[in-house]
Amino acid sequence: MMLANAARHLARKSASVGVRSMASLSQFNDFGKNVFTGKVADEYLSKHGASKEVLDDPTWVQTHSDAVANAVFDWAIDNGANVYCHWFQPLGSSGVRHGQSGQVQNMMLKFNKDMEIEQDFKGKTLVKGETDGSSYPNGGLRGTHQAGGYLAVDTSSPIFLRGDTIFIPSVFVSYYGAALDEKTPLLRANAAIDKHGSRLFSALGLDASSGIVTNIGLEQEIFLIEREDYYRRPDLQLTGRTLIGKDAPRGQEMCDHYMAPLSTSTGALACMQEIQDECWRMGIPLKTRHREVAPNQFEFAPLYGTNTTQIDQNLMVMQIIEEVAAKHNLAALLQEKPFNEVNGSGKHNNWSIATRDGVNVLDPESLIEATGNDAAFPVIMAAVIAAVDEHGDLMRMAISSPGNDFRLGACEAPPAIISTYLGQDMTDYLEAFMNGSESKYDPEKKTLDLGTREVVPFLVPAEDRNRTSPFPYGGGRFEFRAVGSSQNVSMVNTVLNTICAEKFAEFADKIEAGEEPAAVAREALKKHWKVIFNGNNYDEAMQQELTDRGVWRIDSGVESISRLTADKNVALFEKMGVLTKVECESRQDILHEHYTGTVEMEALTLIDMLNQHIIPSCKKSGVGPLAELEALVPVLESAIAEIHAAESSYDKATLARVLRLETMVDMRDVIDKAEKIVPAEDWTLATYKELLFLDSHSSTAETPPSYPEFDDMPQM
């Protein structure tokens, strides 16, 4: 269907070639119609005595809730929807919960006493809901006898529509106001950086009266494989990654997949087209699509936006990817490391800070133009650098998804050593500033002249990209490259905003007490300079150098999770009003339990695969290390029992990590050796050769699209 749509688009374009003014975007009029904001919202709100501007003020939930509810109802009915839900983000969802959201869907209609249909959707219905708070991961914050969970609309993220349902982005909290979700701490962190960023930026001459926000752009990497082969891999079905599997004779060593053409001979292109189409209709500007490095690996990337909206949209993108893939006889894998010995998937978190009226304070040109203050930029950069150095442990904690166990430092993602890359040009400038220089930052441009007539000389940035750094500066933004592909990135951005808010507050306190901004910044740079590193983070000697410097290095995800309740971090979150001590403790327990649960599912799945596939295959073929394979099952069962017997969530997670990264890795070697010698007709599991090469093993190619006849083309 999507290929046919593309053909129609091309046909329309062909009919109007030659006269630029005749081009029309009318075919895209449906893009954005399924999100209640801007022109769409204004059309319906105006019928109820309001306008789109009321949505800009969060107090509409108190002053205009009925008008908004009536407008949303009209919009829903006009678009074929008659159901609503408060859409929230439970904890412990990454990698296991489809869509990573919670919702109870209710009809927006009811019968009156004459059995006539009428509206049953009011302001109070829209702005608040209630559900069971004890049946979600809550780290002890809720119990069956204290089960109340309350939902309140998040006014920072627009209501959207999909199918017959209206989705109302919401927070999820307990009866006492404790956060039971991913979003509430993020909103609190947004408030903290708004408050303290405004203080600091105002002291530097910036008009921050509009408020401060952080914008992000999230690159989403995925794998697409044949669905029939997916059904032949219980490990992919139940855990999202292959627990065993002999490497195919071909991998990514020829770099032949990266940004290669998206072939029409498989279902992948049509799938990606449909994903983009549905996202654009929902107001999600999923701008970029391309092949990634590993075979069958792909990427989508949107335009950037405010963090809450981008995170909400990313969760929907992941859900849409999985659902649309199934329609094309494909399975989408969102886990960080589905396959061994080829790249895993990440979700690069491009992060910037701006005023609500559009001044990007991490862009020196934009900031200097707005303030007239050459020193404003190095002061802000000094605060961010200090935050990264002091709280690198929290940054590591924020990326401790189970899938990142196999990805960090594997020449596809930065190692678990938190430093920041600035590039030599920026580093030299800040070093000069630290040592007393007052010159303006004027980034150099490099001209590339290829010596040809056809390609004229062109400008490139002064600095190259450093893909090995966990947190490189990229001109106007920092890119947190180590984030896992399956993650809800709320905690990532909660941490970034909170640690920077604290430093902004610290700088503002000193400046308001009479210290010079430049002096405050220089002191911070001297103290925290060690976290700046422009070298190769994959190089083991340089990793040791960073370790010797004393920057944060926590190789174990389980250990990094434990940093959430370190005294300095609890004090930070409480001081910034983001998390209480009890909320930190509950989240730590949830993260450890999530890790342990993930590993237990993997171990139980491996037991099934051994008993139902691997051992029978060896018996049937009469080859393979049968005794060794049979001995693996009781080892797994014993390890699971030991985990169950441990008392604390930390102890369970620690044992689970050993089982996963040591015991099961050794077991994989034994199983993969068996696969090498068992005849193909006797091996019942889909192999890497079958899983990883759509282009040469695909049976999902669509029938070629039928292009419109000339008489069917639109007349000019």
C-alpha cells in the first residue's frame, strides 16, 4: 500500500514538472491532523469560545477544562474516534511492556434514559483519572491495601489520536503524591532547570522571562527480520535477543549495509514508509530513515522538540514500529543487542537548552547575539562540564538498561566511562578562558577543496565527529550517545536537567553574592577539567588514562543502579525537588528487579531451547557435545534458585549479572559449537544466516506497485 502511495505521489509530481509554482502539498494535508494542537485545536476550540492559546497556559485544566473537553470530543468524533484513555508511563517497562505505557480505554459516549447516544466526556473526565497503583512496579510505594494511583493530564505534551482512541498524556502518582511513573520526575527536573537556569542566564544578560526548556532529538535504531524466522527463535520472542547462535559467514566487516539503498525487493522499505506516514499523521516529524551498520539494522530520526513531547512521541514510534512491522511479515527488534558480533542499537539523546522564545544557550552565536556578552557562553559551558564531572555516576545509572550490558564499549557505543568531548577548537578556547583570556569564541571553519571543477570548495566544521565519546559537544547541543535503544529516556533527561540545574543554582548563588561570573566559571573549569577528553574512548590505554584521572567509571550496570541512593545523589534530587529519598530507594529496587527479571526470563528461555531444540537436534543428528549440553540445564536451574533465595534486590541482581555475563556466555560457546556441526536439516532454530540478511533471504517482497494509467492522473 505504501509503495502504491509513493507511486501516486510520483505521478502527481510528474504531472506538474517544469513549473515550480504549480507544486502542491495538498496530498499531505492529513499530516498532523491526529494531534490536538495548533491549527487543528484552534478549529475546534473556537466553536466552544476558546482558542489554541488557552493550551499554552497549564491552568486551562482549571479555567477551560470543559471547553477543551468538548473540543476534543468533537475532534475525536470527526476523526472516527469514540474512546479515550489517560496514557502514562509505568516504571520497569523497558524491553518488556509493549508500548511502554499504561492505559484504560473508556468510551466517550453513554445512553440517556431514552436509550439515545450522548456525550460522556467532560472537563473533569479529561484532566484526572484513577487506577490501581499496586499492580505496577512501585518499589514498595504502593500495596494492595494502599492501591490508589492517580492520573493527571500533562499539559506540556499534546493530546493525540490513533485509530478509535484519544490518548491523554498523563502523570501517574500515589495517593501521597509519590511518583509511580517515568514522567513526573522529568517534569520536576524541567521545573528545576527552568528556575535555576533563568537565574543564571539572567545574570549573564539573557532575557529569560519566557522560561527555560530543554530540547531533545532521539535517534531510534532497530532491527527488522522475517517474522517466520522470528517465530523459530523463542529467545527473540521472549527476551528480544538471541541467547545463542553461531556467527554467519558474513557480518558487517565489509561495511556494506550502512546507508545502502533501501531495497524494494523486501518488505523493509514499505514497512518504513508506512511507519513514517502514520507518525506524520500523528504530528511526529519522523524525518530521517536509513540503513544502519549491522545487517538488517535501520534507523529513524525525528526533528527535535521539547523533552516531554519528544519522549512521548518516541514511545509511540517504538509501538508503531513493532505493530507496522508485523503487518509486513516482519518482526522489529528494539533491544540493544539482539545479535552477537554485530553492532547493537542505541538511541542517541541530542540535548540542548533554550529559552522558550528560541535562544539556544549552547549555541555561542545565538547566545552572544541575545546577550551581547562574550563571556556568557563559557560560563554556561563551565557549569555543564562541572555537572558531568561531579555526577557522571548518575549519567551512567541512567543508561543501565539490561541490553546495554553487551553494548557499551563494544566499538559501537562509548564505554562506561563518563567524559565529554569538546573538540580541540572548543577545548583550546575554554582553556584560554580558564587562564584569563576574555576573547570571544569564534569557531573556525575549514574549507575543503577537492581540486575539481565540478565540486566547488565548501566549508565544514572545524572539528571532526568523535563517535567514541559518551557525551560529545556537537555545536549547539550535547549528544548522549550511550543511551540504549529500548529505553524510555525520561530518566536520562531527568538526570541531565537535574545535575545542570544544581550547577546553574550554584553559579547563580555565587554571582548573586557578588562574585564575577567569569571567576566562578574559571574556578569550576580548573576543578573539573579532567572530564574533558578528545581522544579515542575505545582505546584501552586511553580508558586507563581516564580511569587514572578519576572520572566516573562503573563497568557494572547493577553497581551503577546502586548509585541512585548514594548520599550525594539523594541530596541532589531532594535539593532540586526532583525525587525524595523514598522515591530514589523505590526506583533503585525497581531497576534492580527489572534487571533480575530480564535475566531470569533469559535463563528459563535457554532451558527450554536446550530441552526442546538443541539437545533433540544433537540426538537426531548423532553429533555434538551431548553430555555437555545436558549438563547445562541443572546449572541454569541451580543459578535461578540461588537468585530466588537471595534477600535484597541488589543481591539478586548481582547474582543475575554473574549468571548472564559469565555462566550463560560460557554456555553459549558450547551451544554454538554444536550448531557448527549439526546438519542444517536437523537444526530447528533459525540461524544467523537466515535472520540477518533480508536482501538475500527474504520472502516478504511485495507485488510491484501498479502505477496509475495516464487517464487516471490528475488533470492540470
